Amino acid sequence: MTTFTNPILGGDRPDPAVIRVGDEYWLTYSSFEAAPGLLLFRSTDLVNWVYEGSALAEPIGNTFAVDIAEHDGRFFIYIPFIPTPWSALDAPAIFVIHADSMEGPWSEPIDLGIRGAIDPGHVVGEDGKRYLFVNGIRRIPLTDDGLATAGDLEHVYDGWRYPDDWVTEAYALEGPKLFWRDGWLYLVSAVGGTAGPPTGHMVIVARSRSVNGPWENHPHNPIARTTSADEKWWSRGHATILEGPGDEWYMVSHGYENGYRTLGRQILLEPIAWTEDGWPVAAASDIGGALSAPAGAAPQRRPESPTEEITGFRLGERWNFHAPSRGELRRLTVEDDRLVLQGKGTGPADSSPLALVTGDHAYEVEADVELDGDGEAGLLLFFNARLFCGMGIDGSGMRSYTGGIRTHWREPAPATRRLALRLQNDRHIVTGWWREPGGEWTRHAVRYETSGFHANTIGDLLSLRPAVYAAGSGAARFRDLRYRPLA
């Protein structure tokens, strides 16, 4: 019997949206402020996923939870964008992109004119009309081509209320995903809040014979929830339920790994069974161990170590810009054996660093850094503009950072414009090294402990990622950019 273990995609990949296309499955997830965004993965068995590209070269705002839909042979991704300091938005707004196939090319985003809503979920009603459901739970009709609205938002579902003594972050009725089965329309939602206590987030289900309701709540809600902080996966929620290989059903959701909230929300898979009266139930009591894989699934493959060959470097699958402005991708060029990154901002915080998503508990990242012009550049473990650690050079010495600020420590590194840097994150203990070209490694005198670098500390739903940055009016050249998981 073939088995798999969670996560099926490690690292910070929250709010997964999945669609079945023939005998294949396609997946994307919230990319927030990353560019490229909305990374696309393909699978034939729901366990092993291959990166296929990006659907969104540059975000219009902070890219929240999307939904993928197919209608009359055309594909759509409905995208909520949240205002950022660099965007033109003044309220949460829902856009759509479309393509002839999941491979793309994808259109430019089209503004649907929906404001003050997130988490779109697409469905075709029994009337043949198209609708979007959003957080709340509210609904708005779409035109037949799915590229405009045909009415106003209206409240349609009150949700299911958990006992008041359950320990959650907030009620937060969100993430609607809808599907038809045997004449029933099922509405899968999340409540309890995606951060906060580990027992917060959960998956609830309701159903109706019509897109217009009335909605009947599952008699055994929630169908998935972390009930104890002793479990491996915390804050489980934002789920899609779909038919998998061999006519079996599965649920794809996200969750934090116990002890590694720093890695963000990772993608989880679990089997779904159906009761005689037509309700979906989670078939596994514990998703922290080995689970039976879908019929015909290949042995689970873990991602290869993303050590980069500079000549083949590409944005998307591994590296993305954090909090980019429009045109951010033009800051990066590849020249023979080096990446050249134009400077931006005044330091790590506002430099839109180039960051790598990782799901490893322990790893090393290394780069040979050379300055070109005025500014600074270096190597970081980066959560967001308020929380990071690492080191950089400015030609006059080394700058050390932790907790999102420059430290008072003056590392006795040489005043040079080129230095190799290395950071090791060994289960939250971060150690740095530096060396001149051809020289020996010198350990940075200060180590950092980063287990608290996560969403509940800083109030931002991101993860701690290796990153390189260049700030100021000049540029930086990065050679031998390497990442290596540790046992």
C-alpha cells in the first residue's frame, strides 16, 4: 500500500485552491505581496506536485485567497487584492484573470468592481447562472462570461456557531468553496481564525438543493479541527473538498506545523468519506502520520534541494520578490555566473528582498556578495519589513540585524566591497559566518533564536524565509547562491 505524509507541499503556501482538469489536478495558493505571484502546480495523484509557472507576474495589491474555476472550457482565477502602500486600491477588491488552459498565458487582471470582500468561491447554480460567494458569507451574481458582476452582494448564510468555550482567534466566517454532488450543493467554509491559538481554525460544511438556499448545516460540524496543541498540525482550515483518483474524495487544506509556525501555513491532504445520508466526514483521526495515498499514486517525492545554478536561475518556483512595486522584476538580471540586483530603499526593511520559500526545519543558505556603487547588500532570514535577522556589507564594515533592527554589535569583518556570507537556521538557532574570497570562514560572534518569528508575534500571515537584499542607489552581484537542507 502506498502512503504519504503531510505536508504535500511544504513551506508557506496558505489558502490552497485546487481544481480537477480531466485526470490532472492544478493548485495555487495565496501569494500575498510576492512577485511573481499565484504559482501554479500540477499533479496526477494529489500527492506529488510539479511547478508549472505563475499566473500573476505582478500583483495589484496583497494577493489573498483565490478560487480556480472552469466554465465552458475556459479557466478563471478569482483574486482578492488587499490595499498596500504601493497599490492604487483603497479597499479590498476582487479581480479575475482568465486563460484557455491552466498553463496560460493568463490575462491581465480585470476589476470586477467588488469592494470590501475577500475569499471568492465560484459556482454555477442549478439555474445555469454563475455566482461568487465571498467571506461573510455573501453572494454576487456574475455575467455569463464570468468577467463582470450582474448584481449586488447579498448575505446568504449565517455559518455554524461553535461552543463559546472553544479557544479560537475569532469567529471569522471565510474561505467559501462550493461543489455539487448527487443533487446537493455543498458549501465548505472556515471559521475560528487562521492565526491565534492552535485550536482556532476549523472546517465547516453546509448544503442546499439550490444556490439560493436554504442552507442546512452538517450535523457533525466541524469536520476538521485541531483539538489539542499536542497534535502535529495546528489551525487547520481553508479547505477544498474534491474527487480524487479512483472515485475517492479528498480534502486539501492548510495548517501550521507544531513547533514550526515560522514556516507558515503548509498544504495538507486527507481522505474524505461520505455518510449514507450524504455528508462528507474526515476519514482519518490523525493526519500527522502516514496516510493511505490515492489510488495509483506514485511514491511521495520530496522537493530537491534548491541549490541554484545561476545560469538557469528563474523567478517563481523558489525565489520571489517580497512587497514589490510595479516593475520590480526589472531589478534583477542574470549575467553569466552572477545575479545582479539593483538597490532599492535604505536598508533591508524597504528593499523588497528576493526571498525563498522553505519547508525545512534546518538549512544553510550562502551567497558571495559584491557591491557595485553606493548602498548595502547581504543575506537575511526575512519575515517582513518589521522582523528579520542577518547581515550585510556597505563597503565600510558589516551591518548586523536581528528583530528587524540593526544591532549595536560591530562584527570585526573587514571593510570590503565583496564578502561571502552564510546563515544556518538549525531548528530556530541561527548562526552566521563570513569570509573573504579564498579565505577561511569566520563565525559571526552573535547567534539568534527565531522560534518567535511568526504570525502571532508580528500580526502578519507570512513565514521566515532566506533572502538576499540590495539597498541604496547602487547594485549588488550575488555569486554562488546556495541553499542546503540539514538533517
